[in-house]
Amino acid sequence: MAQNIGENEPAPALPIADARTYLSKIAEKTGISGKTQGTAIQILIDARRKRAAAGKDPMGLAAAALSLHVYRTARKRHKKTLLKQLESQK
């Protein structure tokens, strides 16, 4: 009897998209500072630790983390720029 080749081999792992990659892309396009990015990354880390990020869209998580930080610090210029950038990516 013939055996299937690779029958016992594990399935190849799919790459997991990291929200931090998208965060830096969005921040770069909108001119958001590195300090703001750092705080948004901490928000993402906290969300992952609390398992609130499981199963969520990485681009949406990145945008939400940046929006949350910008909202908390009330930087109006960044709010408008960020919203325009997010709308253009839909």
C-alpha cells in the first residue's frame, strides 16, 4: 500500500501579522512622533497581555492604539491627520 508523502509532517505555520508593523506605517504617514508610537506600542502590549487583542485585525488594532493615545493627549492636529489617513486606507 502506498503512503501519502508528508503525511506526518506538520502544516506550515502561517505568518502572524503584527499590529506594531502597521502602527509604525500609519505613524510614519501621518507624522506622529516616536514618543507617541512608543506609547501606542505599550497600549498594544497591554491589550495583548489582557487578551483583548486576540482575533482582531492588526491594522485596526494599530489604528485604535494610535487613536487612543492621540485622544488621551488631545492633540487636535494629529487627530485630524490620523482620521484622514485611516479613511484613505479603507
